Amino acid sequence: MDNRLRELAENRYQQEVFLATLFELAVEDQWFDLQHMVQHDMAKAILADYSYELGKDYLNRDIFLTHWEDVIEVGWKIFCNHTGLSRDRVNQQLQRLREAY
């Protein structure tokens, strides 16, 4: 991931209102919504803006497929730092969610 994309991801995921919403979802044990916000809503918005900045229109498929997981990783790292939850705990919750579906 290049520096500009990392900067975009860090800035977006660190927005106070976004983090407060994620924290509230975690406290309420709403992991489906929390996962959706981190891995879909925000990641897609970041990648769409990045694609546009590069002049490749919104949400270029190659950029999305190449960087989606890296952007999500930034999001989970920031979430863990903000909440104090370990990444193992987050992964366990996400695994439980996948198993439920």
C-alpha cells in the first residue's frame, strides 16, 4: 500500500464520530454492523476516493481488488487501538459471526 492510500485510510478510520459509532456497536455486541462499517462502507469509500484521485474514476476494480484487504487491516488496527480490544478478540467475534451464517 502506498503512503497516500495509507494516509487516506488512517485519516478516515480515525474520525471521532466513526470510532464512537464503532465503539457503540461493539459494546452492544452488534458485530455484523460493525464489520460492515469497517470492511464495506468505509473501505469502499476510501478506495473510491483513492481511485478518483488517481484519475481512474470511482472505485476502480483493479485498485479495489489490490488494496481492499490492506485498507481493512488499517481499519481494524485503528479500531483495536481505540477500543483496547485485542485483534485476537476481534477475530474471534468475526469468526463467530461467519459461523452463525
